[in-house]
Amino acid sequence: MASELFTAVIGAIWRFFALFFEKIDGHNNAALEENMIAVNIKYASNRDSICLRLNTEWSVADVKRKLVCEINKQRHESKLKEEELAIIFAGKELNDNVTIKDCDLGNNSVIHAVKIKQKNCTASSSNTLSEAVVNLSLVDHHSGNERQKNSEAKPVSNTKDSKSHFFVYCSSCKNIKSGKLRVRCSKCKENSLVVSRDPKCWEDVLTPGKIKGKCHNGFCDGSIAEFYFKCGSSGHLSKSNESAVVLYSLRYNNKEIPCLACTDINDVVLIFSCNHKHVICFQCFKLYCLSKLNDRQFFIDPNIGYTLPCPVGCEDSLIKETHHFRIMGEEAYNKYQRFAAEECLLQSGGVLCPQPNCGAGIFLEFDDDIDPDLCNRVVCSTCNYAFCRICSQGYHIGDCAKDELLSLDSKPNIFSTNINSESANNSKWENELSLKTIKGTTKPCPKCRTPVERDGGCMHMRCTRAGCGFEWCWICQTEWTRNCMADHWFN
């Protein structure tokens, strides 16, 4: 009896520990699996990519070690050595001591591996990336206005998203998302190009051919960098070279400028291209667009299309990238596109059927023997409604009613605004108050505390003290990483 009880107790203890260690092992496996990502690596001598599962805690040296093993399995000639291999991602060669989690890689990311004759000691921290800037002022692309050299105010929060200075419209997500800046060879479209210098302003990124580089694709001799943006959403599985439309007027509000409409300080704002750089928050801009859309008060510009100006009424403030209006939502944006097509029709001399629930566009065509000024009767081919070309009322004989003609001339002015002058003055991206706040242009080196001056738009800093040379990020004030390059390479 005692032996049976002893056996039962031992069995229970054994089952308990077996279950305990099984759970421990399961948790460890789950944690390990969570840290694993699938990465496609293109080797220069092979057009096919090698898919490897990498632990985000691995260093680039670990990746090289595993990649060399995979490549050598397929080689019959001399074996490849780790020191002969260079890893290229986002326009830079990666240092061996950089970890995967610091490279801003996600599932199905594509990186390039190339064979080099000798070890490149300047990988990822090449002096050419810290060359002196010839034009020290940051120029806003599309506006032509120089911006003063300055540092930015302290970010509102320290989250990763708060440091993302780029926003895109992702067609797959059908939403506005934070964006990642990437670079590829303009000739072969592969990401095997290493840039000769960092981009310092929007003009560097949006103007083709501004920055040169060297393509390490064995089948290409390209030397021009082509920048593009990708969706930065963590749940987005992007395809190779898939790009998203960058919304360069959206910014993270690191200067804490109040919105000109609601006067609140919000995290994300839109900056108009007027001289004052007026600021409006995300939600107020959406309401502004919807209000103008419902009243059909968008403006047709021959070069831009259907767009809106700054609500204050500033000159040269039209929004040039119309994808910003995606902020209104899918249904409203479809309506925006329809109205834009209709306005284009009207600009071309066409008319819209005034019959309710119709609104079909009609191009007016006249026979050679008919005077257009004497022919005012238009028949809609969709609903067969006949109306007057002049006053858009039902077709009539004789002159149009005066009150109908007056209503056509009393269209509201889309540049009118009820924004008070105080709100408009406080909502300038570079008002006097913010310029005083950001007057200091130096920050201490995180490593040796030597003051370093930022002169230009690039966030990639290099300590000027002899014997230090530490490369760090102006925003994060820590070591320069791939995340910094993707989130805020330039201001």
C-alpha cells in the first residue's frame, strides 16, 4: 500500500515538472519565433534571391556567416569567405557589428550582398556621407522658399512613430501611414546602390538625379540614386520595390505649433507652402477639405488640378500633391475625383446636365454651319433633359431670366476665410516665437559632450573633435542607426 502511494506521488511530481518544462520550452520557442523574420537576400552573381530566416538579435556578421554557408552549398568553384562579402541596405553598406533589429528590416525585406576585393573599413559610416554641404540652407521643394538653419524643438514623445518625419498614402492599406525612406539604382531598380552622400532636403529626394552613387549589381553600371517611400506600418507585408506616395506637407509637430483653426497643439500637422508656412492639424484639415468639397469650392489650377489654398488666403499656397486629399476618406475622395473631372470638363467648354440625379458631362459639338453663340439648346444624352446652355435652366425661347444670370456671378470666393489674425500669426511654422525657441543650433556629442553645430537639413551628425568622430542622430541624440535613416534622414 505504501509503495503504491509512493509511486503515485513520484508520478504526480514527474508529470508536474514535465508540464512545467514543456511550458518553459514553449514560451522560449514562442519568444524565439517572435524574433525571427524572413529576409530575401540578393547576391550579385545570382539573379535569384536567397530567403533566410534571421533572428533580429543577430549582427550583420552573423548574417554573413549564415549567408556564406548557403552560397557555398551552391558553389563548385572556390569557396566564398565572410570578409569578401558586403551587405547593402537602404543605400548604405552595413557594419558587421550592427544588429538586425537596428536595420529597420521587416518580413520579406530585400537586402543585397556583393563580393568585394578587400574589406571596406568605411561601411555605413563613410566620410562621404558627412561631407560639407555647399548650400547650407534647407530649401523646400515646390515652394522655392529658403528656410533658416535651425534645430528642432524637443519631440512630444519618445515613441518610434513620433520620430517618423515622413508620411505616405499606402494604396494597400488604403490609409495615411508613417513612411520609410528607401533608395535604389535608377537604372536597374535594385536596392544595391550605395549613395555618395546623405539627402538634406526634399529637393534632394524628389528631384531625379540630385544624388549620385555606385550600383553594386554585377549586371548594372548605374550611378544615379532614386529615392522612394514605403509604408512603415508594422503589419504591412510590402513587395519588393513597392512604393507609396509621399505626403510631404504632413509633418510631425516637433515645434509644437498650434493649429490655425482649433488653436490646439497636435502631433501631426499639415504645413501650407505659403511664405508664412501656416499650420493646420490633421482633423481640422480634413474638415476644411470636406466643407469645401461639399460646397464645390475647390480651385482648378492648370498645372496642379483640383486643389485648395491656405485657409488664411495666402498667395502661392495651393496644395500641389493632391494625394493629401486622401485624408477625407475613400468615399469623399471618390467624390473629389468626380468633381475634378467635371471641373475639367467645364474648363474645356463642356457643360453638366442640371437635372437632379443626373449631372452627366456633355461636350458641346457644333456643326460648321451653326453659330455657337446662337445655339443655346442642349439635350442630355443620358436623361434626354433639354436645358439652356447659358442659365442651365429648362430650355426656353427668349432671353434668360436676370435673377438666374445674377446667381451665376455670385459664386463664393474660395480664398475668403474667417480665421482671425491672431490665430494665423500663432500658427506659422517659423513664427518669431518658434524661431527664438529653436535659435540654438548646437547639441553636445552623446559620446564626448563636445558641442556640435548642425548646419543644414541632414540629421546625420559626426563629432568634429579629433579622436572621437562619433556618428549620431540629431533627433534621437544617440548613435546613428538604420531607423534614423528611414524615419528622419533629413528635416
